[in-house]
Amino acid sequence: MISRRDFLQVAMATTAIYGASSFGNWSRLSAQQSITQDDLLSFDTTGNVSLIHITDIHAQLVPVWFREPQINLGVGDAAGQPPHLTGADFLQRYGIEPNSSAQYALSYPDFAALAGEYGRMGGVDRIATVVNAIRADRPDALLLDGGDTWQGSLTALRTDGQDMVNVFNALRPDAMTAHWEFTLGIERVMDIVENHLEFPLLGANIFDVEWDEPAFEPFKMFERGGVQVAVIGQAFPYMPIANPGYMFPDLSFGVREARMAEVVQQARDAGAEAVVVLSHNGFDVDRKMAANVPGIDVILTGHTHDALPEPLLVGKTHLIASGSHGKFVSRLDLDVRDGEVKSVAHKLIPIFADVIAPDPQMSALVEEQRAPFADDLAEVLGKTDSLLYRRGNFNGTWDDLICQALLEEREADIALSPGFRWGASVLPGQDITREDLMNATAMSYPEAYRTEMTGEMLHTILEDVADNLFHPDPYYQQGGDMVRVGGMGYRIDIGKPQGSRITEMTVLTTGEAIDPARSYAVAGWASVNPEVEGPPIWDVVEAYIKREGTVSVAPNTSVVVDGA
């Protein structure tokens, strides 16, 4: 239970958009001995249109632990700017008191200790309580889902996303967009969209390859509070690069900035008085799009899992970042008059599972989805002495553990694990259950391969991934975080151009430099190539955990970062 001192009320006063350069700091601290549901849900209703935003839930139906990143570097114009602030810099920027519930929810310091005090976060039944409360206050509020909803858990994998479709149909969003949804395969995606989903999947930037025409509905118009509101969907732009293109061979994606400008104008011409982009671009891509495409009032951003306690204003466009894994729900109230948005009020609502009462109907539905898999979910595989987390530009302990399993179980010299941002945390001293393992590995192309790679090829891979992350132009930032490496260390200068960022590649066991001409046994998983052979990654990691009994993950100092 949450039972102590300062809770940072995640709210900001209504602010006129014209002439405002920023929204300032979180300014209201409630120094109280306990936090109540009423505290979390309180909101000074204003304007005539309300938006509710959730994104990147990654199939987490029940409350989880989720540690925010320690390292989240920005480059170019984004360097040192939100969301690329962590730890003390983040806390200072937003006026967050040390050891508070806000520090626990939004940052990484002392996460394990604070987790024991403030408890798990998220849970769709708690989200339902929040959504229902907002709807009681504003019955025609628009609920918008930013995608990455149908993937990331054992139950979603076993049901091809049906568990999430069932639950979200009951939650009643008005629209969604997508990313990992497409890794179910295009046939399954279209089956869901055409036969199961009770709200539209929007994607203005998704085109049919053969006919070069829109493959999904680009936007939907809603009348709310006497106002015409256009919601434009922007799916993840880099699907064939970040995920296997063979799973959706007839679709093309892309940022398509000119297309977005065209659709915004179409919406305005159709009578839209407010234009909202429901985006899975990632924050920095959305920041650039907001600067380049006029006429967008709000971008509900997703993909990069950022949680910001206040909007970021780019020109007249408000960027809203609502976190991931069900930890937060954003509420926005818009005052729309005379055909334009006059002001915006915002609140990032933390879903503290011990404070917000679960909605009984949603709890029953969640239990119904999980019941067939209850024994598998609860099976204990081992214990951890270390905090297991995934997030951070270069490494996370979950991937350090996965890399160690690959090295030993696949008898490899070097291990590679993708820089995925999804995956719930496990606290030190806790059992590792099958659910925990699947939360970090559940996906539709999990094969753990073993192959030979030259040192030169390894260098090329690291350079390519680094450019996806640290290219100064956000439109070329096409991946997740840096590929995680086991058995090898390196130095990276994020400020240098592609081809010269990675140096000092070293075999950790011997201290020898990686030889560009030598072949190394490399184990990895989640290859985007077709017909990859190997056991699923969860079998590899399970075997390692069971053999170890209790796992410990040493601090990872194998990557040296310059230019940050």
C-alpha cells in the first residue's frame, strides 16, 4: 500500500496555447500521509472535449513492476531535452521530491526499495476504474489506444492477441493505431480488424504495396461537446526494418510527412475544429513532425515508452507521453471555440494498483482470459538476487541474463539480444515465474539462433543499430534501444557519424580485441530474417534459470559511452 509522504499530483493548470513557450514545472505537491483514489482521479474539468490516452501496454492485463530507464540519451536538437532526462536531472526538471511516489513511478533511483513501499502499477481493471470515472465526469470523452497492445505476454502469445482484443472491446476505446500488432501476421491482423475489433484501427501512413493506396482508414471524425474532432492514426513507420517484413509483405509504412500534412488538411476541410494525431512514431519523430506539419493540435505519442508529467509544446502542437505497461493514463481537456483549440489542461494519472480499486466487471473478464493458463503463469522457474529490468539505451539486467543464457546454453562466444523496450521487472529476492519470463520474451519470432559471424560483421551490426538510435535526424531513428551484447565489450561515441561510432570491441573473457577477419560463434534471437532455426528463447532462458536455481546479474560495465 502507498502510505507515505509526498505525492506529486500529476496535474497542470489550464494554459493558453498562444504565447506560451512551455508548460512549466509540476507545481502542486500534496504533502499527505496517504494517497487516495480520489487524489489520483481529481481533475478540474474544463473546456468541452476530453481525451483519454493509453499506449504501449504490451499485453499486461494485471499490475506489474516496471523500472524506468537510467540512460536515455538524446542527440541533435533533442539532446538534454525531455524525454531524454533521467534520474536527478528528471527529478529536478519536474520538481519531484526524493523518495516520493512520483520518483518511483517516473524514474529509476531506488526503484527496488520504493517498489516495496508503493507497490505494483497498472492492471486493466484499474485502468477501467479510471476510464469509467472520467466518463462519469465527461460522458463523451474520447478513449484512444496508441498501440503495442496485443503483444508481450504469455496469454497474448497463446491466444494470438485475442485476450487483449476481448478486454479492450470491453474497455471501449474509440480508436487505436498499431506496431507490434502486425507481428501476429497480416492474416491474423485483418481477421481481428474485420471480425473481432469493435473500434477502428487507424493508420494514415500504411499503404498497399501493389496499388500504392491507403490500406487502413486514415482518420475518423468524432463530434464531442458540439465540436468536430479528427483523430488521425499514425502507425509505427519502420515496420519492415524493426520487425520481419515477411509477416506483412503487402504493406508499406514510413513517416510520410507529406501524407500527414495532406490528411490534416483533409480533416480540416471536412470540418475538424481540433486535430489529434494518435501516433506510434516515437517521441523524437513526433517532435519533428509537430514542427513541420501545421494544423495538429495534439499528438498522443507512443512507441518510446516515455512518461512525461506535462505536455511538451512544439509551436501550437501539444505532445503527450503516457508511458507504457499500463502505468499511466493521460487525461486532456480541450477548450475548443471558434474553430480552434484555445487551451489544454492535462493530467498524467499514475495507476497505483494498491490505491485504485479494480473495476469488478473488468477484473472478472481479465481472470477469464488468464484462467486457462493459470498453472503456466504461476510456475516458479527459479529466483533472482538481482533487480531484473529492461530499459536503457545500452543494457538492462533482463537482457544481461538472456545473453548469459545464450552464451552458456548455446555454447557461443558472443550473444546478441535485441534492444526491446517492453518487459516487466522482477524485484530482488523474488521468484521468477514463467509469466515473468514470458513478459520479457513473448513474441512470434522467438527462435534462438547460433551462427558464425566475423568481427567485421559484428562491427557492422553494432554500427547499423547505433545509427538507428543516434542518428541526429529523428526520421532516421528506426529502431529500439541498442542491441545488447554478451561476451563482448565496446566503446561508443554517439556524436560521431555512422561507421565510426563503435571502437575497442573486446572479448570479455580474454581481453583480446575483436579480430575483424576472425569468425566467432554468435547466439541471438528475434532475427527479422525468415526461416531462422533454433529453440524459442524462453526455453533457452528457462533451462539456464533452472540450472542456476538463483540467478545474479553483475553490474554491466562492458559498454563505454562517449559524446553523451
